[in-house]
Amino acid sequence: MVGVQLILFLIVFLIIIAIVGKYISNIINFRNYKTSGLFDKIDNCIYRVCGISRDEMSFKEYVKALLISNFFMFLLGFIILKIQGLIPIFNSARHAKNFSFTLAFNTAASFVTNTDLQHYAGASAVSNFTQMLVITFLMFTSAATGCAIASGFIRTVAGKEKSLGNFYVDFTRFLTRVLIPFSVIIGIILVFFGVPESLKGIITVKTLNGGFQNLMLGPIASLEAIKHLGTNGGGFFAANSAHPFANPTLITNYIEMMSMTILPGAFVVAFGDTVKNKKQSIVIIIALLILVAVSFFIMYHSISKGNVSLEKLGLSKAFSGSEGQELRFGHLGTSLFSTITTTFTTGSTNAALNAMNPMFIFATLWGMMLNTLFGGTGVGFLNIIMYVLLTVFICGLMVGRTPEFYGKKVEAKEIKLIAVSILIHPILILFSTVIALLGGFAAHSGIHGGFHGFTQILYEFTSASANNGSLMGGYINNDTFFNMLTGFIMLIGRYAPIILLLAVGVSLANKKAVPKTVGTFRTDNVIFGVMLIVIILVIGALTFLPVLGLGPITEHLRFLA
């Protein structure tokens, strides 16, 4: 039964990304399609109102536009979070208070970077006004930013353009043609299956035993739609997608899982369509799916075999593995959701991760540490091609040829930029973990010593660096140290790799194309797919296995003893 469900999910996933990927390719390459005329009119109106010039930008102009636009969105979010207690709109019932400076900084940085790490208690800490104007707004804009960046990157790497294009144009086109209409459709479907959508703050209901209970409501379905479509994560409630209002049934669980996979998978398809080589997309997708499958089976096996610690306390093996789960989702729904949310870097969770088996946590960490298994909307594609180019370079040297990727030589300049980009991720994670432990900040936040405590700290910084946003929890992270450090990690982990990889794309675009010969190393066959898998695993293992050995691996071995 599990195998049948997985196969069906995979088939639906492949069909959807094939259709959406073609649609996105049309958007990226400015092709005409049935509804493009209507969207052109909407976009042109936006350009006129906002005074947007559609001229192509140089690399510096493009990066400047990216950083300035994101800074003002960050500033808007920061200000509203700081003064939300003074804003009576949609806040009369909940009485949400102003955020502290460090929490406002952390939250604004989190949502503008598509991370959605939350150091606050969900709906009880923010008003419905803030949920819409800060949280949901930044979910749309951060996803649109990622899509725009991926569009420019694809055009340059594919050799279609010499420049990245115009950031504002791509940003607008993906908002109007993908994110808004798709979110409306998904939101309506979620409402149909029981997810609330309301402007009410709190309602009081009579319970079955005659008592009364206050329930928090708000624009939940709309937030859940863009939260998963844009691989944002976060949650209206502190329990995230384990809350029955955010994810009430097994059907909504599958809808939300599928929503997370659509755009990251579609961008790979769009790349193959842009370079007119569908085999390229197929090879990359199969390679990534194999790695995703490994993470899934580790998680599923870890909870299916039970929890040894709970069994020693007298709980049966049949139920011991269910610790931390919402039983309505079962082992499959929990494992698959957690696999997708950490490999597609969404950060949404439908289980209490802090209560899961150590090897389950190992698999979630591993997915975020690799940081290239599809990844988040748009930006995840940059990480995929980063490893593709690295594989091309290494394989080219192995066969004694100058490495080439679609007619452009991959040389020392590109590899240096890629190397720096790869190093940023582990440096942010490992150095921050050391600082938290040696500086005593972990203990101050209520984290007890031992392997599990080490894993909690490691997870916090891994999630922040990967722009994932999920949390193990179980300790106080709303303090000055964690708010400021993870805030800077999210900003650096988002923008530094983007700028470096955009520079790689521009560098390749400005090179002269070399003719394809018999000796050209192919990147659309089984051999390349295997090499891509090997290189991703080798780099990940060399970088992170030692630190994982100090946390979830040793904790697992201790349980077995």
C-alpha cells in the first residue's frame, strides 16, 4: 500500500511539473501563449504605475535592484512588526503586542529571505493585519524574487542572453502569472477541504462536554497556499502544518506536499526546455529523486521500527514510533511531508520534530545540509546547476578535456565562485554551532547537554543557513543571541550564494561558444547522472558527516545500546 501511494504521488508530481515547467519556460523566454496577452496588459499597467523601465540590466544594476527592493520589503516588515500593537486593524480580538527589536529583525529577515524561521508563537503573537501585510506579503515577494533570479540565471547559462535581463520585469511576471493565480487555486481547494479563511480574530465555541473554548481564526487558507507553493514554510499557528486548521485531513496533507514540489521541479523542466534538451532535465530530476528517496526511506524506516526508549517504558512497538506524529497522517504522511519540506527547503512541518527518532532527524538535517535536492522556489535551481557545473568540471578533467557546458567552457573563474558559494553554507552552520556551545548560549536557552541538545543547536543553524525555517524546538530561541545570529545567517545564506552564482551565469554567457565535437562530455546521460549523485554525496559527507556523528548518529547508537 505504501509503495502504491508513493508511485501515484510520483506520477502526479512528474505530470504536473512537466506541464508547469513548459509554462514557466514560456514566461522565462518571453514566448506567447494563450493567456499571455491578458497578462501583458496587467503587467504593463504595473510597469506604468511603478515607473519600471524594461531595459536590460547590467550585472551590477541587477544585483542592486535585487538588494534594494528586498531591503525595502525587509524594512516594511520590520516597522510593522515593531508597531503592530498600535495598529487596531484586525487586532481588536487578539491584542497582539509589538515585537522586540531583535525579534522584529529576525522575523523580517526570515520572511524576506524565504526562510520563515519563527521565533514567535504563531497566531497568538501576530495580528491578522500582520499576517497579511507582513507574513503573507513577504511569502509572495520572496518567492517572486527567487523565480526572477532563476529566470535570469537560466537564460545566461543556457546561452540565450548575454545579460540577466531585468529583475523587476521577471519579478512582476512571476507574481501575476504564477504565484498569485496558482495560490488562489490552491487556496480555494484547501478551503473546500476544510482549511478556514476568515478575517475574524477569535471565536468562542461550546465544547462537547459543555465548556467553552476560544479558537483563533484568520486568513489561514491563503497563507497555507503561498506558504507551500512558494516553498516558504512558517505557519499561521505555532504547530505549523500539524494544526488541524492548517492541515485538517490526509487529503490536505497531500495537497500541501504536492504544492511544495511544483515550482522547484518545474524550473528543472523549464531549463531543459530552454536549452532544447529534455534529456537534461530528466537526468537531473532522476538523480535528485534518488537522493530524495534515500532521505524518505531513512525517515520511514526510523519511525516504522519504533522507539526503543519508549518501548523500555512499556509502550508497544506498534505505537512507540508514533511519538511526535499527528496520527491522522500516519507514518507515510509524516515521513513524506518531512522529506519534501527539508529537501525542497520549505520548512513547513506536520510533526513535532523534537520528539522524533534520531535517524529521522538525521535525514531531515542531511536534506538541508546538501542544500541542492531541488531546493526552494527558484533559488534552489541555482544550487542544482552549481553542482551540475562542478560535476562537468571534475568529469572533464578526468577525461582530459576542457570542461564545457552547452558550448561554454567552465574554467577557473567559475569554479572559484562555485567553491566559495559551497563553502558559505557549512561555515555558517558549523561556526555558529561552535559559538553557541562554547559561548554558553545553548545552556542559557534551556538546552540540556548531550547528543540531543547538540542536535537541537545544529538543526537551528542548518535550517537558517539553508533558508528552510523548520525547527526542532524544545528550547528558548527568542533571545538576543539566537534572533540576531540566525537573522544574519539567513541574510548571508540567501544573498551571498545568489550573487556569486549570478556572476557565474553572466561569466558563462559572455564567453564565446565552442562547437560541439565527438569528444564533448555529455551531461544528459546515465553516466553524468551517476557522477552528479556521487559528487553531491561526497561533498556533503566530507563536510557534514563528522558533525552529524556528534549529534543524531551517536544518539541513535546510544539508543541501540
